[in-house]
Amino acid sequence: MAIGLHNSDFKNPVIRWVDQRMPIFTMMQKEYGTFPTPRNFNYFWNFGALAMVNLMIMIATGIFLAMHYTPHTSYAFDSVERIMRDVNFGWLIRYVHMNGASMFFIVVFIHIWRGMYYGSYKAPRELLWMLGVVIFLLMMATAFMGYVLPWGQMSFWGATVITNLFSAFPVVGEWIVQLLWGGFSVDNPTLNRFFSLHYLLPFVIVGVVFLHVVALHITGSNNPLGVEPKGPQDTLPFHPYYTAKDSFGLVIYFIVFAGLVFFAPNYLGHPDNYIPANPLVTPAHIVPEWYFLPFYAILRAVPDKLGGVLMMFGSIAILFVLPWLDSSPVRSMRFRPIARIAFLLWTICFFVLMYCGGMPAEEPYVTISRFATAYYFAYFLVILPLLGRLERPLPLPESIARAVLGGGGPMPAGAVAKPMDKA
Amino acid sequence: MAETAGATASDGTPRRDFLTLVTTAFVGVGVGAVAWPFIASMQPARDVLALASTDVDLAPVAEGQAITVMWRGKPIFVRNRTAKEIEEARAVPMSQLKDPQADQTRVQKDNWLVMIGICTHLGCVPLGQKATDTKGPYDGWFCPCHGSAYDTSGRIRQGPAPRNLEIPPYAFTSDTKIRIG
């Protein structure tokens, strides 16, 4: 072998020639072929792969929509209608993109929930988790700006309300809002920059997803037991075991997605967005897209303008410090009887907030939102830090293999000592 | 590991090979089915196709005059030829033509020449529509980009263009009106 070439195991001469000079095939084989993956994944572990596929669907459909869309206040609404009526399969591409956003949030909410339930955010995966929160924030910004582009009533008034959130900040608020608008109200400059950024941010997401995956492949995946694999008996090669499991999940995901696109494409949207934007008339009942409702409810639950905005941003920002708020060394809620109930309550609160966010800002929804908001934050700031000290976890299994194979599987010497030690 | 787990059909084909082939085939068909709408979306949309025919009133065009109209985003040369121009076009022997076509096959009525005004070389619009334009050495049209010269029938006579100026599909809807496309 010539000096400087990578030592490739591939037999195919073309693949080998490339691999010796740029070992991407070796890398793919290592990271997605033989990559040792805990053998006890359940279907919650499909959602990372699903999110990846969803991101690619959004980018593909988005690029094709951008070929037909006009980011100008005078043409935007009509160009979207033209996509729906005149462009070949434009209705399909737009409905896939529109419902793809909802599917993306469904998938990512489940993905985040999975991480919270099974303690995937805990050491050594804190950075992996934080990168995930960054992706989530970027997704929210992208989705918000994408919703403005059709320039319907909800687009316009959603953009007005959300950009006005920044006016709550003292001193710099007005300045920030003008900067976002490029004028004195949501208008053509706003639409232009939102289109530009809506096209840019998905590629930023791709970059952060890459880092997310890099971090994942350093620590390896968590698993439903929250016990680190201690040796080969605890893992399976990623291919074919998890490529197959992910493919199955993907097919189910496509069925749900197709059901939404073909049978209820506007179910998750608002009819008001099929009325062209009118800066002189606000729709009677304005609500954000469903995936923003829990955060919107938190905003409205606080009677103070700045306080509401800070609580709303804080409800996501708090996820960044979750790895340090939860001081329990036990990852999986399966072995945390109290935290498990507290977290399931938190989940219910999330849905309650989602429901209240979609209701008018009147009683009893405001009071309900306040209790739910209080619990949302108490879970992170009071319950988790306290439970780390007070809760007595159930005994952890000695290893993944012991737990899933029913006592079978040879144990390597020294691996039995402390369940939480890394292999 | 699992590869050795005995999964072999009666004819000796490993079951996994079969599954791999079936999966690959389904993925192939699926990718094709998904790619189709995306590719189709780049073809002309229905509103573009709806504009694909243009009506032209020839009545104001006097003998010896020419007008240029738009059809499918392209210039269409419509010329009311003089008797001299028709005579010139029909006198040319086929052997002198790079792309041999009789003048009679290029027109529906002798004086009305309707052509797509795009040089068959690389797509420039030739000069010769206005009275003040240079018409080139063959008294027809002259492309300023690379010097292709067309005669009074719009046939290529000199320069790099390979073919005569194209004739669009059109029909006379009355004595003085045509519909192009």
C-alpha cells in the first residue's frame, strides 16, 4: 500500500480506491454499520432517525416551493394560491411542507420527551442534549418565519404578535422590533428577510444536527434502562438491527404523514390564513400554530408583559440546564418511582397548556394556565433538584444483557461492581 | 451472528438476500414515485400553458412591414412580404441552401411569413424587423451575435446557425387573423 493511503477493508476496487483516499466508506461502516448500539431500544428510539428524515423532507419540499413562491407582500398570497392551483403537484408539495412542519414537531416533541423520561440528558450526554435544545430553538424560529410567508391573516398577525414580544425588553425593545421589521410595522421588508432566513436556518439546523450526531457517536446512545452497555453482550451492530427497526418505524410514520396530507391537510391549520393579510383588521381569535400553544399559554398566564415574555423563553431555556437541575445519578424513570409520577404530571401539564393556549384568554383557561405554568417550572426548579436527594431509586439491573435476556449472558469480570459505572 | 442462524429457503437462497432485494426494490419504486411530482412541478404550470396561444390581428400590417409579437415568451416575427421578396425567396435553388426548404412549405399565405424570431445558432434575436435594421447580405434577417444571415424566407444562408428560422404552429382564424400555438 502506498504511503499516505488509508488502510481500507473494502474489496470493490472503485470503493476501495475512494476509501483509501477519503475513508468515508470506512466511516459509514463504523458509525452506521457495526456501530455498537444498546440491544434494548424500544420504539421511542426511532424518533431521532424520523426527525432526520423529516428535516430532509422539509428541505426538499421547501426548495421546490421556493421555485414558485414570490416573497413580496403584493404577490406572496397569490403565488401560494398559484402553487395550489396551477403548479403541477404544487398542492402536494405545499401540503407535505405544511404538514411536514407539524409532523416535525410531533416527532421532535416525542424525541425530547424520550430524552427526559429516560434521562438521556444526563452525564456524559449533556452537550448532546444542549445541541438538541439549540436545534429545537432553530426549528421554532424557522417554523414561525415559514408560517409568515403565505401572507394570510394568521401569517401577518402572528408575525406582528411574535415580533412585538421583543418590545417587552426595556431600553432595547423598540430598537429590536424595528430591526426585525425593517420598518415601523410588519411589511414587505419583514416578509423579504423572513423568506431569506427561512431558507437559511434549515441548513444551520443541518449543521447542528451533524454536531448532535457527532456527540451521540462519542457517548453512544442511552437506552430504556439508562444503564451503560458494559460489553459486546449488551449491544448489537446498528445494521441490520436498528436500520431495520428504524425502517419499520419510518413506514408507520409515512402512513400517519400521508394520512394527514391526503385526508386532512388543513386540519392543523387555521382557515383565517386563507384570507389575504390585512394590516387594518385583526382576526377575532388569533392563535399560533399548535406546536407553539404550550409556550403561548405560558406567555398569557403571566399578567406582566416582560414577565410573560421571559417565562415563555425561560420555559425552553431551562432545558439547557436540565442536566444540572436533575441531580439524581439514575437515568431511567423506570427506576425512579416518584420522579416518574412527577414527570408524567409534567407531561399532562404540557398538554393542558397546549389546550389552554388554543382557547381564548379568559377564565377558566387563564387560571388553569397559571397552575400548569407553575408546575411546569416547579418540576425543573424544585422537584428534580429535591428528588435527587430524597428519592430512593429501585435497584438497577447489573447490565442490559442481564435485564433483557433474563439473567443470561456472560458477565465480563469487574463489570458487576457498580451498576452506574461506565464500561 | 444472525447471518448464520440457518435462515435459508429450500432452494438454498439465503432469506436475507431475498429480503434485501425486496426492500431495495420497494425503496427504488418509492423514491421514483416521490421524485416524479417534484420533477413534474418544474415543468410549465397550468397558468403558463394557458398562455401558450396568442391571437394576432394582421389587418394593420401593410405590405413590406413587419411586427414582432410575444408567444410563449419568445418573439414571433410576422412579415407582410412584398412581391419582390417572395420572388427572391422562390428563385433560390435548393442546392444553395444549408437547410433546404422550399419557400412554399414555410408559409400558409404567400405574403405572410410567420417565424420564431430566435437565431437557431445560440438563441439571439436577429435584426431585420424594423425598416432601419440591417437585413444582412440576403435581404432578410441578420443576427448580430455571431453573424448568421437569413434570406426573405427566414432560411439560413450564411454564418454558424445550422437551421432556418423555425415556423411556429399557427392557423388563420379569419382572412386577417392568426392564432399562434
